[in-house]
Amino acid sequence: MANLRNHLFCAFQFLLLLETKVLCYQYKVGDLDAWGIPTSANPQVYAKWSKLHSFKLGDSLLFLYPPSQDSVIQVTEQSYNTCNLKDPILYMNNGDTLFNITKPGEYFFTSGTPGHCEKKQKLYIAVLSGNGSASAPSALPDTASSPSYPTVFGSIPQPPSSLPSSSPCLSFSTFITAVVAAAWVIFNALM
């Protein structure tokens, strides 16, 4: 009987550990079907959207757009404020851009298509560090020199046709595997 309790306790701890992994999210930028120029009815869609979320390490941003018509670039704060598209930190144009948040700090994104940034197709997010501050990345290098930026884009997924605005990092199949493993432990304990 004590052996059964130990197995049940281990299975319960495993499920609790698994549950904590689900706490990072993949956000569809703007909760929209596509990354694009905001409408006149909602010109501040990206500014409003970013204020509604608390981004943290492990989260990711998914930018969806027609690759032949748009792109996403990560830029410095100055380039973001002036809509300067030259010398971006990162440039992605495949239509399904996934940006993995790997460091705390401030991140600035705009469309790489001329004229779109001026029409408010840009996004600013702040990612809190463990102590609750949004410490900016270390001093940005001078753009006159050849910048060396860490790559923070992850692999590019092929999202399903109807992707929710945010989804847990842990996949459903991984969750099912964990439940089956816990059931197996319990079954073996009973035998």
C-alpha cells in the first residue's frame, strides 16, 4: 500500500511539474488574422494590444502576413520612433515569423515595407526580467559600425489555419503523453 502511495505521489508531482511548463505562450500579434496596416477604425491596434499583455521569457510572438506583400523587422528604439527601415537588427519576410523571447528588455518591430511604419504598423513590447523590471538590452552598438546582434528568432512554424491569439507552449500531444505516462505508473503500482 505504501508503494502505491509513493507511485501516486510521484505521478502527481510529475503532473504538477508539467503544468508549470504550460505557462509560456505564443501570441498572435494584434490578435489579428494578419500583421498589416491598422485600419482607420483602430489605428493604435498594436500599441493597445501590447499594453494588454505581460510578456515574459519563454513567450513568443507570431507575425502572420502575405510574404509577397510585407515583412517584419526588429529595429532600435530610434529607428522605431523615426520609422527608419535601414539597418534593421533582424529582417524576416517568410509570412510566418516567430520571435522567441529569450532575454528581458525592450523590443521594437515595424513592417519592413516603406510607408507602413508611418501608418502605425509597428509594435513595441517590454519583457520583464526576474526582478520585475524591463531592463533594456545592453547599450545598442553604433550603427555606423557593423552591428553584431544576438539572433532571437526561433524556427518558423507552419501554423494551423485558425490559430488562437495565444496558445500554451506545451503541445496537446505532449500533455496526452504525460497523462498516459502517469496512468502507466499508477497501473504498474496496482499490479
